[in-house]
Amino acid sequence: MNMIYILFSLMFGGAILTFLAHKVSGLLRDILFVLTILASTVLFYTKIHTGDAVDFSISGLPLQWGINAYGRIFSLIVLGLGVMASFYSVSYMKGKERLGYFYFNFLISLISMMGILMSHDLVSFFIFWEMMTWSSYFIVIYNGKHVQRSGINYILFSALGAYAMLMAIVMVYAHTQSLMIQDMMQAFPFFPVAYKVWLPILFLTAFGVKAAMMPLHVWAPDAYSDSPMAYTSVFSGALSKMGIYGMIIVFVTMVNYLPDDTWFRETIAWLGAITAIMGTLWAIAQDDARKLLAWSSVAQLGYIITGVAVGTPLAMLSALFLSVMHALFKGTLFMAVGAIEKQTGTTKFNEVTGLIRKMPWTFISSLLAIIALAGIPPLGGFVGKWMLYESLINSNHYILVIAIFFASTSAFLYCYKFLFGFFLGQEEKEWEQVKEAPALMVLPMLIMATLLLVFGVFPGIVLNPIDLGMQTLGFSTTAGTFWSMSGLFNEWGNQVMLQPLVYAIGGTFLFFLILLTVKGFKETRYVTTKDISSSGEVPLEHENLTFSEGFYQPFLRAVWPVMKRRMMSYYQGFGQGMEAFFDYLRRVYSGNGQTYAIYVLVFVVILLLFKNSLFG
Amino acid sequence: MKEILYYTWGAIVSFVVAFSVGITYMGLNRKITARVQNRYGPPWYQNFIDVIKLSSKKTSIHHGVMQHMGPAFIMVTSVVSLLVIPILNGNKFFPNLNFQGDLIFLLYIMVFGPLGMALGAGQTGNPNSAIGVTRGLSQMAGFEIPWVMALVALMIQYKTTSIVDLMNVQVESGRWLMFSSPFAFLAAVMAMLGMFRYAPFDIVGAPQELASGPMSENGGKYLFVMMSAGSVFAFAKLTLYVDIFMGGADNLIILVVKTFALYLIPMLYGITSPRYRTEQSVRWFWGWPSFFGLLAILQAALF
Amino acid sequence: MVGSPVLFIAVPLLAAFLIPLLGMIWKESIRILPGLVLLYMLVLAVTLLGQVMHTGTIVEIIAGWKPPWGINLVFSPFTGVLATLMIGMGFIIWIYSYRFKNVDFEEAKKYFILFMMLVTGSVGIVLTGDIFNQFVFIEITSISAYALTAFYKHRDSAEASFKYLMIGSLSSMFLLLAIILIYSQLGTLNMADIASKAHLMKPEFKILAVIFFIVGLGIEAEIFPLNGWAPDAYAQAPGPVGAAFAGIVVKAGVYALIRIIFTLFDVSGTHQFLIVIGLTTLIISEMAAIRQERLKRMLAYSSLGQMGLVLVAFGIGTEEGIFAALFLLINHAIGKSLLFLSGSYLVYNSADKYINETNGMGKFLPITSFLFALGALAVVGMPPFSGFWGKFFMMSAAAHANMLLVIALILSVSLIELVYYFRVVNRIYFYKKESHIEPKKPTVNAVIAMVTLGVIILVIGFYPDVISGYLHQASQALLDKGKYIQDVLSTGQLLTH
Amino acid sequence: MNFTLFDLKIIEYSFFITAILVIMIGLYGALVKKSLIKVVIGLSVFDSGINLLLISVGYITSGTAPIFSPALVKDMPLTLENIKKLSAGMVDPVPQALVLTAIVIGFGVTAVALSLVIRLYRHHQTLNIDEIKNLKW
Amino acid sequence: MINDKNSQKIVDIIQNFARQHSIWVLAYGTGCGAIEIPPTMTSRYDAERLGVRGAATPRQADVLLITGYLTTKTLKRVIRVYEQMQDPKYVIGFGSCTINGGMYWDSYNTIKALDRYMPVDVYINGCMPRPESVLSGFAKLQELIQAGKADGAKKYKENLEWYRTNQKKVIPNWHMPEYNW
């Protein structure tokens, strides 16, 4: 039996066993859950090699599963994050209800993500895509009644995307008589013009939904924030990347062959940029860490979309690199929020403050992740951002780069809000008993944060598989021209050597740290955060002077004209209009038997009157 | 090995220069402000005295480890940006790390410090600090836009992201970029007003309202580090402006002259200005300066 | 030959008459007998189907009257698949309704008699080769359906039943008119014979006949302006009867309509008409469904919509399209029956069957809720469940026929469908139980029935090849009109000589 | 046989015309009348009209009953031509058979309908069809 | 090397010079005397030429300038502010009210001698003192600093118990963090 079959049966079997084991014992369930992911990861990386494929057919449709170098980039995200999140969620979900259900759907969504990456044909791609949708949907609504709205939004938009994709798939199938993605790629240049325009649009609708692209993003903040944090790290980190995965394929194989692809690329790139800007602005406006991170995910995906849409090798490189980085830092951050939620029971900035001394490890990993998110060197985020800017500038997207930069600069605002809101500010008696999260939750965060640092100094570790994957997509190799193990180059020949820079930064940092902190610790006295100079007043213990309401009010006032109109309100208006229309329409079923009989008669009369035009 | 020695040497020298020149500038700022206000003013070396006094404070307090690390962050930023910015034209004693840095790296490393300091300020638990930080970050989101626009205009005009290349362009052609790309210069200078946080953009640390904002819990050694880092950073920024707009400098004296000339702009503008509210200043930066930035980009893209 | 198709009609009819008699002897027998009969029929049907797939159509002549004069039963791959489906559904519904409610002996007796009649009629509609005979079977089905709809005395079922009856009898008159028209023109009632002679008819009369057929059969097939009765009847009938409507009766109606349009007359435009009317039905009923507040009514509207989809698939007219239509048909039979069966336990003790009374049932009725969710996923067409394949085959058939607009319309309507199904699933699992309605645990036999359906959904979903071979042959059989005529008529000739 | 051809046509058409008239009356009753009983009567009348129409299809003016009695057959050999010749004057038996079936069905439907009416009346205490609208939309 | 006595001396000299010429003042100005501070700082008298400069918070300040009377209510704040200042720190009592209560000498809720509650390094006499006197007060303080005699903080630390008793006598509902510099 082929290893790919074994992989899938292992994961499916694991999912079902986990589900069943829930009835037997919690420990067994947890062990099975973690083991399944671990075993499949090990199996995937040891036994399944790039280029492996299996053929089979279902009711006459030839299908193929396999893995190529491009899929391997994303499998890195999926499985890596999956392993981390599995450990995390064992601890995070402890004591909650319906865990069999949760783990089952968790595993199914992982399976389907792997399936998406390993599908070489459109039908299994679609099947796995939909499996991913519903399994993640079931997790989104896991938290109960108050998240219904987000669940419905999510499934509605996902289905919109999925149906667009289905339409595209059947169009391709009808035209090429083959379901292989490879065949579609080869046949695309010979499609009729209408197909050439519509297929990318339809596919991009599908992928844009998952990647939370601008007009289709409205589900994302709610869905991300409302699912359990253990899953959100996967949801935002890996699942949304499936949209990027598909988008890149679309851009590489389809948009390239459009008669005039500039407008297309520009539109999508600008949509990405607007997504980034609006996501950032809304993230700044949030008071709940989950919502903040959710909007921030939307914004980050906006950068990635822009990178994909611009489509030069460097831009593609940056998009892929950012994808990996986003998975890492957003995974860490969502996990940190989960840890805080677990330990304190709330994720609102104005409820919990000053956790830095209670949860130092969570703070450190969040700090590293936030620095990476903000794109500040020497962490991984910078590498991606640098490549993105350089690629935009080199490919003459001048205004676009400003837009992206604006989003990126404004991102500091919410970055700070996140750190300040939870960890800094005044310590309160209410949270005095808060302990650091269990080791199973802290370790994944720390590992991922460390990885961010490593990838920031040696981006080549990640860029190497990305380069291989891009070669699969038809790019020529970028190693040496755009990057080396720890160096970055742009198309004009400018370069950033990260290693000496990082040594310099790290060296000075350590120097001053030792000078100021270690020396200072001995000489300075620790006082509580109640001991502050507030006009001689002594804040009482129950008084919390931390500034958390209306945090960025002035800034939001400045940008309010842009934020005034929400996409959601348009959708809601549309939905309400449709519902009113439906209500009006269903009055056809008046409830009176005679009316129905009259309908019958009228129907006959109409058919008789128009019989010639109908059945001529 | 020898190279590393060179780097270290260059780093130390440029740090000392930047520190002393920066502190002097701050002192001169006070002096000039006083003269403008028809006062005698403190001596030009007043800030040296202040710094020494602050460093010699006997006791101080801390609210947590981030309060120690905040100043370290901003110091690192200042030093690293100083290292990345070339001090002199083609001088082998100041190679620093500029051949490895570029403008985008610089842009990002420059925000490292404010963020770190903001963390330090946040740890103190003083509400004024946090308010000041939010204002500062908001303002940063404002002035970064014209600043980046100016830089992008230069980058696309000269097809490089390296500061050294920009300097070489000016040396070779003999024309300063402030004349050949006037709009970019205009936008950059207007952004500089925000960067220095002098009036009218000094709402961040408004002493009467916010009790000096982010620094309100930091006295003594913290303030010493912050002041010296600020001075170094100011000098680094001015050097950067000189490098990319005014053709760099061949020796330290010319550098000091040019930087001081440039420094006069925010200083004098600040002395004669009242104060903007946060959203006013943000909107100001997104108004004319950004317009000039846009013109600069257009100029670069079209000509 | 293990058995002949006539047994499909004779045995259940006999059983229907035997039930009251046996009931006098042993009360439990009224419940057991239908099951035995249906099981026997199912075995027979499956065996025959396997046989038919190899040897070709079986034509059974009743009482020695050869075609085109006498009544004959045609067990072709197409009719065989449908008959097997119906019998299978009948059997599963029997398992379910074995002890559905604690009704007393008399009522159970009536129920099972009517149920057997319903199955007889529906299977008869599918198998018969005579158009008047089909009319008779339709009437048998209808009358037992009226009676079954009105089964519960305490609900508004009489109202629903009366509406059904009004429209049903009106439509049957149109059916009769059509039959008169054909007979007066061609002098024959045998379908194959009509098909072979249809070109002799005047075109106007042909069109007229088709129109009357569409109206007459459209009632059972639930096409748009004629389906006013359907939501009421589905909602008011007992749960298993709703499932039977969705799984058996409608299928028979659709079969009749398709047979008329595909085999009997070559009227141009009927395919397009099917597509248009199917789309209209689909769109309007889905739009009505999303605004429903009562569970069964919602399911009923959804059922109408699904049938519209099936008609569209038939209207595509290619072999692929018919294959997809059959797939959809089967999926609808299984999925919607499962929904009705499990849904009626979810709102078992509720008088008004409001959707919000299902809130939080997931905790109390885990299996039922799970199966309801499964059915919803299947009906909506989520992979990897059975509904997806039907939808996918349908889409690709439509794409091959270059009907992209149709696909777009169907997909946008599917969005609506998705919303209201998932809304219910959400309620079941993630809302707090608010109403004071006591959940009723499903009986063992009900669980067996529902689980069987669930397993079928999963099996077809993961491995559609289980049925696709049969369906391919069935769709070929429907399209190959000449072979049908030849098969039926040659049997007559064969026996004449 | 002292009918003119015209008269023959009149008689033949009169069946159709009557049948259609009856159908119309039945439809009127079923669709317009508000009383359930009248609706049922209308349906029944409609049914009869259809039956009349059906039976008139097979009618041949002054045809004989479709019975091959020994007197009729006499000693003709039963060849196809002979049968055709004999049956030419006969009324078509098939519609009659059909009508018989249809009448039975109509009877059944009417019986069910009336029983439903009784149930409805018990439930709603009215026979006005406009007031029996619990199920709608 | 740093520990060497001579070099320590040099460091001391430099530090004293710096402290002497960089006086950051936290002006506590609820009393009427606060009106004299602006003229002192602005162009007429320009205290900045002596290195005197306003500080925003007690953490940054060297000198606590108490301009006028203190009520029992404000005394608590002043003590708090004083204790938050970082060593070396000095107090300047400004006006007669700080010396002996001045015109409020028999008021029921002002304190009369500031000396009883916190160590004062320099008093500036007058009701109210002119900016010239203020400047002379600063000059006196500079002298004291140079001579190393401005050791109010040390006194406060040594006699903390005495100060506390006095403070607690006049301040009701005392709840303040312990002072343990």
C-alpha cells in the first residue's frame, strides 16, 4: 500500500479513534490526538517524498494524490503548527465539554488541509476544501450560542467561495475533460477568452474568502476570535494559508496567461493593500485581544495577498515567507491569548492588566511574536516585509508600497496595545493569584517564538524550501539572486546582511542590558505599580489607573472617515433586503386550497397560451 | 579580525561623536530658544551637566524588568541606526555597517526604539505614560507616511535602496538631492518635524498635561540613558538627512555644520509654534507633507 | 427467474388486504407483515436489478394480453433502480415506523394498510408500461397519501390533506384528459406503442397532451405552481410519512413526468421547459424555506427545491445529466428521509414543531442530532457526503451542455439552502435548551433505520461507485427510447408467434 | 337510419359540448364556491364531465355494443380482416372500461374528501374555505 | 580604579558641580506664592541661566519648591511627592507660611512649621518673596550643595520616626507606602 494512503488512513483513523476514545477516557483521547498528529508528521517527513503520487478513480473520474515541493512549503506550516497546537490544546481544552467533537474536527481540518496540499486533481481538492470548511465551521461554533452569527457568516462566505470554485472546476472539466490541476495549467492558455477571465475570478473568490480578502473578509474577525484559541492559531495560521496556496496557483497558472493581466494584478494587489489598511485600522479600534488579533490576521493576509498579486519572484518569495512567519507569530499570539484566557478568564484589555510578572514566559513569547509581527529586525517578520517592500518598489508599485507601509506603521499601534493591555500597566489584586500557564501551553509558544528569531537571522532555512516550491511553479531559482542563508538582495543589487546586523544589534542590546538592567537591579528598588507619581495621590488597591479605554481615540478620530462605512453593514443590508423579498415571495403559498387550485388552472392556461413559444 | 576591530573602533568613535554633538545640539536648542524668548538662557553645555547629574542620582526605583529594558531598547536603536548610517563619505574609519544596511532596514530599526521605550513606559503603570505612548505611536503613524514617500521617491529615482549609493550619486553629479528632488526633501523635512517631537508636535510628552508622558516614572539613570540615546538618535537622524539630501560630508566639521543647519529647521519651527492635538498633527502629516511626498513620487516616476 | 415484476404489485397489495385479517388473529402481525413483505420485495428487487443489468429489460405481461393491448410491467435498468430505491426506502421507513408512536391497534392497522398501498402505487407507477394503468396507480398512491396525510386527528392534518386532495383530484382530471387525447388520436394506451406511433399525432394535439401530462404529473413531482399542497402535507403528515413522500411518492411523480417527456413524445422545448420550471421551483421554494419557523415545513420546502434541482438535471437531457439526476434523486431520497425521520424525533413532543424548539437537543438526543446533521450535510452537498457527488455530476453535466448560467443560479440558491440547514444544526448543538418540551428518546428500531440511512450516506459519499454503475445503465436505458419500444413490443410479438 | 349527416355531427358534438359545459360547471364550483361541500360537489361534477368526455371519444353514432356474440360472429373464421370488419360498427370498448375505473376512483376520492370535510368541520366549526388557513407560507 | 580615593574625589567634584548647576525644580504651587514662579523662570529673571529648570514629575526632580502654606490635606501629597523623589533631593521652603505659618499662624487646618514634617534645606523669607529672593534662594542652595551641606534627605532618613509621628499627628487616615530609601 502506498504511503500516501497510509498517511490518510492514519489521520482519519486517528480522528475517529480520538472521537471514540472520548467516551472511554480523557487521557486516552488526548494521547491519541497528539499521537495522531505526531505520527502523521513523522510519517509525512520520513516516508513521503517530493514527487510521490498515487492514482485512483472514483466513478470514472481519474484522481491523483501526491505532494510536490510547492505543497511542501505549506505542509511545513500545517503540520508544524498542528503539532504545536495539538500539545497546546491538550492543556488548553482541559476540562471543557464535547472534547471528542472538538478534537475530531480539529483532526479533520488538519487532514483536509493536508489533503488540499496533496490533491493533484480538482475534485479531491474541492472535497478537501469543503471538509476543511465544515470542520472549521464546527469548531467556530463550538463556543455556544453567542458565536452563531459568526458561524453563519463564516459558512456562508466559505460556501460562496466554494461554490465559485465548484463552478470554475466544472467549467474547467467541461472544457478540458480532465480534472488534473496539471492539465488545467497546461490547457489554460488555449481557453476561450471568457473562460480566461472568469476562471481566475471564480477561483480567486474561493481563495479570497479563505484568505480574507477585502470585500470577502467580513466573516474573518468574528470567526477567528470566536473559535477556541487552541484552534484559532491553526485557523488563522494555517487554514487561511490555504487561500494563499490556491491564490498563488491561480496567479502563476492563470493570470500570467490573461491577455492583459496588469489590471487584474493591480486590482487584487490593491484589494490586498486595502485589506491590510482596513484590517490594521480595525485592529487598532478593538478592545478585545481576540478581535484585535483576528483583525490583525486579516491585515497580515492583506500583505501576503498583495505580494502574491504583484507576482514578481521576489514578491512571491516574500508572500510565501510571510505566510510561514505569519503562521508562527500569529500562532504564538493566539496561543498567548488562549493562555491568558485560560488563566484569567477574560481577554478584554480593560479587564486584565499587569500580567508581566505573573506570566513572564507568555510575555516573552508574545513580545518576540509582536516584534516579528511589527516587522522589526532582527526577527523573521522583517525579512518578509523587507522583501515585500523591495519587490513592490522594484516592480514600480509606488503608491501601493506607501499603502502597505501605512498599514505596517499603523500596526505598531495595535502591537503596543496588545502588549500593554495584558502584560503592562498596573498590577491588580484581582489578578494576584494568576499563575503562569501550564508548561504544555508555554512550550509551544516559546518554541515558535524562538523559531521566529532563528528564521530572522537565518531566513535561508525557510527560503530554501520556498525556493524549491517556486521552482515547481515555474520560477527560476532565487537562491543567490535574492537571498542567501542570512542575506537578502533586491533586484537592484542592494543587500542586507542579517548576520552582522543581528550581531551588532544583539551585541549592543546585551551590552546596554547588562549595563542598565543587571547593574540597575542591584541599585534600584522595586516598587509596585501602585507607587506612581500621580500628583502625590496614592492609588488605592482597588483603583486601577491603567489607561485602557479609548486607547487610540485621537488616532481613530483622525482616520474615522475611512472607517465609518463598514463592509458588514452593506452585506447586512443586502441580507435584510433579501429576507424581506423572500418573505414577500413566499406569500405565494397563501394557505388557501382554492388559490392553489387556481394556480393549477392558471398554469394550464399559461402553458396553453404560450405553447407555441414553449414547445414550438 | 581586523575588520571587526575597525567596526568596533568606528562604532565607538561615531558613538562618542554623536553623543557629544547631539547633547551639544540639545543645549544649543535650549540656548537658542531662550534667546528667541528674550532670555539669557543656560550655557550651551547645560545638557552635559544635566546628563551628568542624572547619571549621578544616587537612588532610583523600578516597576519591573521592562522599565530597565525600555532604555536599553532605545539605546540599541540609536546605536544601531548610527551604525547603519554612513557618517562620512567613503571614510574607512567610519565604515560602520552601512554597506549591509539599507533604507528600509533603517526605517524599521528606527521604530524599534520607540516601541521598546513604550514597553518600558507601560511597565511603570503610570497612566500618563501610556497616554503619551499612544499619542507618540499615533503621531508616528502620521509622519512615517511623508517620510516613506520621500524615501521611496529617492529609491525609485536612483534605483537603489542603499544610502551609500545615494551619497555616491550626489558626489558624482555634484548636485544635492535636496535640489534635484525638492519635493522629496520637502516631505522629508516636514516629516522630520514630527520625528523630533518639538512643538507643534510635542503633545507626546506635554509636561504640564501628561507629566512628560512616557518618561513620567523615569528619573535618574533611566532619564540619563534616554537623554543620551535621544541625542545620539537625533544626530543619527540628522546625519541620515545630510547623507541622502545634502550630499553627505567629507569630514566631521562639515557634517556638524550641515547637521546643525538642518537641525535649525525643527528647532526654529518648534520655538515659534503652539501645540497640535494628536489627530490634528496626524491629519497635518497626511495633508501637505504627504502631498509633497506624492509629488516627489510622481516626479521620480515620470522624469 | 427468481420472481417476476408483477410480484412487486401483487404481494404488497395482497399484504394490504391481509393485514386486517391477520390482525384479528395476532395483533403484532400487522406490524410485522409489511416488513416481511417489503424485505421480500427488496431482496427480489435487488436480485432482479442485478439480473437486469446483465440480461437487459424484463417485460412482464399481465393476464396474457400482449402489448400493445394488455397491461405490461417493464423492469428496465431505469425503472428497476427507481423501484429498488422506493422499496428500499419503504423498508427503512417500515423499520422506523415499527413503533413510531404508541398508537393503538386500529390506527396502526390503518397506517400499515395505507403505507402498503402507498408503496404499491408508487412501485406500480414506476413499473407499469401502460399509461392508464399508471393513472390508476397514481390515484392509488394519491388516495393513500391523502389518508396518510390526515393520519393525526389532533393536528391541522385534515386541512393539509384536503388541499392535497383538491389539487390532486383536479390534476388527475387533467391526466385523464391527456389520456383521452392520446387514446382518441392513437387508439392505444401502451407507452411503448404510443412512443412508436407518436409521430402520427397532430403536433397540436401532441403539445396539448404534453401540457396536460405536465400539469397532471407535476402535482406529484411538486413543480412550482402546482406544489401548494406539498409543504402543508409534509408538515402535517407523521414523520415517516413525510419521509415516504420525499423518498417514494415524489420519485414516482418525477419518474412519470420524465417518462412522458423522454419516451412518449418528441416535443421540442420540453427539456428547456424542465430546466426553467425546475429552476423556478428550486429558487422559490428555497426562498420560502429560509424564512420558515417550523422544522418540518422547512424540510418540506427544501424537498420541493431539491426536486426542482432533479428536474433541472433531467432537463439537461444528456446521459451525464440523467445520471446526475438519478444520483440527486437517490441522495434526496436518502438524505431528506433521514432529515424527516430524525427531525420528527427532534420535535417529537412539540405541537407546533418550531425550529427553535430543537435548541440544545444535541445533548439529549446525541444520535438523532448527529444523524440530522449528517443528513443536512448530505442534502446541502458538502463533501465527502453523498449529496456532493450528485451536485458535482450535475454541475459538470450542465457545464458540458454549456449552461453556465444555470450552474450559477443553482449555486447561489445552494447558498440559501446552506444557511437554513446550518442554522438548524447550530441550534441543535449549540443553543441552550429553552423550551419545556421533553425530548423523546428514539426507539431502537428508529435508531436502526436512521443509522442505516446515515451509513448509506457515508458509503455513497466516500465511494460513489457503489451505485454509479447501476445509474449509468439506468440513464442509458432512459435515453435509449428505441430499445425500450423494441423491448416492450417485441415481447408481444414474441408471444404472439 | 333516417338521420342526416348534419344531425349525426350535432349528436356527436353535443357530447363534447355537454361534457365541456359540465367540466366548466364543476370547475366553477370547485374554484369559486366557499363552502367545502360545494367544492367537493364541484370536484365531483368536474369528474363526471371528464368521464363524459372520455366515453364520448369511443362513441360511434348508432354503433353496436362491443360484444362478439355468436349471433354476430355466425360462422365467420376468426381472421384479422373479419374481426376488423365486425368491429367497425362497434363502439370502442376501451374508453368504457377506462371510465368505469375512473368512476370508481372518483367515488373513492369523493368519499375521502367528504370524510375530510367532516373532520375539518369538527376542527374548525366552519365550512368556509377561507377560514381554514392555519397552514400557510 | 574607581574605588581609588583620589579619583573618587574627582568624581565627587564633578558630580557636585553637576548637581549644583542642574537644578530641576518640582514646584508645588497651590499657595499664593506660586505666582512668583513664572517671573522667576521667564525672561525678566530667567532662572534657567543658573541651570534651574522645571521638572514634570517627582521622579525627575531634584528640588521640591513649596510655595506657601500647606494645609493638612496638601501636606500628605507633598510628603508623598517628596518621598517619591530620588536622592539627592532638596526642599526649598518658600515664603513665611512655610517658616512659621505666616498669616495662617492660627488657622485650624494649615501647618505652621514645615520643618517639623519634612527637612527643609533653604527657606526663602518674605510674604511673598520677590523673584530676586527666589533666585538668591537657589544660589544659597547651590552653595550648600557645593559645600556638601544640603543633606536634608539624609536627615529625613535618620529621623524618619520623628517626622512620621509629626506627620501622623496632623494627617488623618494615614495610608501610605512605607518609605525605605
